[in-house]
Amino acid sequence: MAARRSPCICLSVVFLAMIAVVAVSQIIVEWRQGDSPQIAELFRQKPTRANLRRLESSLESGCRIGQTVRPWMQFARFVLLEDAGDNAILGRDGWFFYRPAVQYLIEPWSPEGGQTQGNVFDAIISFRDDLAKRGIQLLVMPAPNKASVYPEMLTGRTRKETGSVNASTREILVRLKQEGVEILDLFEVYDRAKRVAGSPACYLAQDSHWSPEGMRLAAEAVANRLLDLGWIEKRATKYETRSAPVERHGDVLRMMRVPQVERLFEPQGMDCTQVVDAETGQLYADDPNSPVLVLGDSFLRIFERDEPGSGGFVAHLASNLGFGLSSIVSDGGASTLVRQQLARKPALLKDKRVVVWEFVERDLRFGTEGWQRVPLPAPDGSG
């Protein structure tokens, strides 16, 4: 216990000393520039919560010395306490986890929502019904949180053989299935993959997103489901894949915004593959006239619209189906924003037979704009 206290005490002493040095230095700088010290505002206004927040924001943006010192303090906190900041959690063996996704797993919440959050079931079922009026089928595919698939990499207290650890998500999927919503259960897909000895990880160690292997498994599973349901027939366009390895730090590590911490970790290598039209040699590109529309968030963007390009879920799903797809991608906005975009441009549904809707698991609770009902215009344009 004493050994644990020692780094905390040392860091606390250093932290207090640096606060004093920064405060005094900033006052001197402001005096030399002929300005009144910002900290004096503390004594000129009532100490209300709003006034204190304004002062804190002003100090954060205006204190040049503090801006220089802060990354080093965050670096010290990471090295001594393994504190990765507000958005990241350091797991085991160099794995990082997105904090809201972990919060989703451990904090109670209700999918019934409220006036602000909205009702998950109403939003999904009403969307399914609106599409059905147009003769369009809906396949829903929640992308699991990384911590749901690899809880053992978050904490050693979880056994490796443990499956999905989130009972709330499981209950939501069961209820949606009971309501007749077609669900692609990636939790089962990834659980089977994990049980194969030596199989690649389905998620990136430093990132919140799936790995090239996890993406490939998802695209293959969706293609097989669409073909098995008879919603779509495979077509004759031939696609090939070509190796396009990528190396970069993951998004969760970069969220810390502490270059000193990033330098402690090697960029992660990814064995990506780009999809290429075998006849033209051109990289995969969407087809606005496709019978399939894919909606989703950054899980569709990764590898597809960022490096290496044409190597993500949409391209690989197209390769499995033998024809190009249409897509709407909104980072962090798959719960409501993508449906709002679609409602504003209903012409995108022309000649569509299937909509595949991906959203990350944590957005069941934390989705941008919640889970609003977004009615689609009537098929004849009268609604």
C-alpha cells in the first residue's frame, strides 16, 4: 500500500508546485503586457457556478504557460497512475478503450429513454415500418463495443472465455427480434471467431473500431444473411482485393492529445485490403443506383473513406454481393443523424430493395441526438 501511495504523493506535490509556478508566472506575464491578471476576476464577481466556469475556460484558453505544462502533467499522470484522461482507459498489454463505451457497459440506463434520449425501440421499429411501405427490407447490425468482445483486455478479472458482458444489449436485440426486426448479431460472429486458436483480433488494440479482420467478418456475415433471406441475388461484377497495409496510432490513443504518451507506443500495423473492380482495375466506388443502401457511422468510414480507401465494410460487402452499393456515413451519428439525412433526400431510396443499418453499441445509450422518430416522406411524396 505504501508503494502505491508514494507515486500519488509525489505527483500531488509536483502538481501543486506546478500550479503555483504557472499561476505566478502567468500573473507576471500579464502584468508585463499591461493587462489585469485574469485570476483577479475571481474576486470581482460572485463565485457562482457559471462565473467560475467562465473563469476556468478563460484561464485554459489564455494561459500560455499552462498550455505548455498541461501535456507534461498528463504524461506524468499516465506514467505514474496509468490515468489516460477523460476519453480513454488503458487496458492490458497496450490495449486502449473508449471511456463512454465502458460506461455503457457498467452504468444502468433504460432503452425506453425519455423526451431527450428518445425510445430505441420506437425509432428502429418505425423506421422499419416506413421502409416496408416502400417495399424495402431493413437489416439492423449493431457493431459491438470493443469492451463487449474483449473484456479480458480491459481487466484481468474477466475470464477469456467470457462472452458478451452486456446484458442490456442482449435484451434489446431479443426484443427487436420479437418485434420482427431482422438483426445481424455480430456478438455471436465475433464470439465464434475468438474461439478459433490463433485467429486475428476483431478489434484494433489502440482504436475503438474493428480491425480489418473484424470488418471482413461483418461484411461476409451480412452478405450471407441477405442472400439466405432471398432479399438480394448475387450479381456478376468481379472484384479483386489487393494488399494495402496501414500503420498508425489508434483513435483512442490520439484522443488523449498528449504526444509524449503517443511516443511510448509504436503505431499499430493493419493488414488492410482494398477492393478493386477486376475488369477496370479501378478502386471500388459506390453506385447510387444500387438496390442496397448502407447507413452507419465511423465503423463504415474506417478503411473505406480514410486510409487506405476502398477497403472498408461497404467495399467488402459489395465484393461479397457482386455489385456496388450506396451508403450514407455519419461519424457518431448513426442513431438519428443518418436517418435525418435520408429523410431530407428520399430520392436516395429510389429502386432500393434493402437498407443495412449499422450503429455502434454504445450509441444505444449515447447516440448523437438520441433516438428520434424520423418519419420518411410517403412513397408518392404526399407525406
